[in-house]
Amino acid sequence: MARGKGKRTPTLALVGWAILMLALGLSAGLVLGQQGCDRRDKPAKHEAPKPESKKPEKKMAEPKAKPPSEAAKPQSPEPAATLPRLAFIIDDLGYIQPELVTRLCSLPVPFSVAVLPYQEYTQDSADIAHRMGKEVMLHLPMEPIGYPGPGHDPGPNAILFNLSEPEVRRRVRLALDAIPYRVGVNNHMGSRITPDRTRMGWVLQEIKARKYFFVDSRTEKDSVAYDVAEHLGVPAVERRVFLDDDKAFPAMEKQWERALKLAEKDGFVLIIGHIYPETVEALEKLVPRTKGQVRFVRAGELAK
């Protein structure tokens, strides 16, 4: 009996160890299985996050596209750009008191003024016009037919027919320097000079050297000033209408209407008037009623 009991003891021990090992194995299997599940559910630290888990970046808002019908629609030009152009120059500033010049320059449209040199109010007139946004020109005195008779005096240091070439050139430069802010030139009187190609060549070469434009006032029907300017490459334009040969308002109104018809026909027109109180008053009436019919420009914009 004692021998049989001793044999069973080792056997029971082995069975116990086997059960213990089985339990440990089951426990290890459960732990390892759980870790495997965790690895499948969560990305490893060294792996990049899956694309679907990445938050989209914020983008700058883009302008909304126009509907096809609107985008395809051509842009129509500005109405003013399609209107005929009208430029007017007011001559003879320089001897008129500044109050009338200020009143003239208060007109709310672009235009040009031509200032006589060597006059009492030459500097004041140019200052006022420039400050109020108007284009300033030299009104260059030239000899008229009938000089030196009454009413035919162009003023001091004028361009006279019998002067030498150096003296003509000197007087042109002197007159230019007398007018501040000048960007162009037109002739004051000059019916004896403007038909002469030689003398107009001297004058216009000096103007070209300063890179200014020239307006032929057409005080003489036989003037060649525009042709000479064109030949020399000086930007130039010709006067088409005199506004105030007759200072009565009905007469000026008629000339203004004539200018509007020329502008409509040719696409542009240049008018010249003078610094008379009657002319300023007429322009205060004519300019507002003309808005929408023409585009007001400075004389320099018509010179080509």
C-alpha cells in the first residue's frame, strides 16, 4: 500500500503543473489577442495617419465666377469715350484783372487758356488757371497785316516780319520763359507771319525744342503754320470756330451750335474765344447745356 501511494504523488503533481501551464497559456493567448486587436484598431506611432482621418486645410475664398451669360457679355465702352471731343481756348489773358479769370476758370470742364506775355496780370492769370486745373498756353504776339496802324499792335517783343532769324528765335524763347506752366503755344494776331514758311519755321523749331504743341489760330486764311508744324513733327491742331467775333449772346450761341455740328461730323472741334465778360457769361450758359453731347478736352489732347 505504501509503495502505490508514493507513485500517485508524482502523477498528481504533473497533472497540477499541466493545469497551471494550460491556464497560463490561455491567459497569454487572451492578452496577445487583445493587443492584436488594439494594433488593428489604432495606427502604430511610426505610421502616417490615414488620409480620411486628416482634417481638410482651410482655403482662401475664391471670387465667385460670373454666370456664363454675364461672363460672355462684352463690356460696353464708357459713354463719354464715344462722344465727339470739343476743346476751347480762351485767348488774351494777362491784361484782364484776376477776378474775371477766376470766374472763367470756375467752369467745371477741361479747357485751355492762352496768356499774353509781359502784361500786368500775366503771372496772376497763369497761376489762377493752373491752380484751377486748366491748361496754360503762351499766346505768342506776332505781327498782323496793317501793323503798326491802330488796332494792329501785337504788343511788346512781338515776332515782326523784318527781324533777323536770331532775333526771332530769341523773342520766342523770351516769351516762352515769361509764361509759367505753359505746355503749348498759339499765335496772337500774326496774319503777316503765319503765311510765311521761313519765319514760321524759325518759330516752330524753338517750340519743338521745348517739346510743346502748337495751335494755329487761323487769323489768316492763307496760314501755313499748321503745315509747317506737321512737316517739323510738332504736335499741332487748327482752330475751326471763333466764338465771339460778335459778342452778342445769340451770335455766340449760333457759333457754338456750328461747332457742335463740326464735332459730330469730324469727331472733334477746336473753338477759340476771348476773355470778355460777355464770353464768360455765354460759356456759363452754353457749357452746362452741352454736357452729354460732347466730351470736353484740353487743346493739347487734340494736337497730333
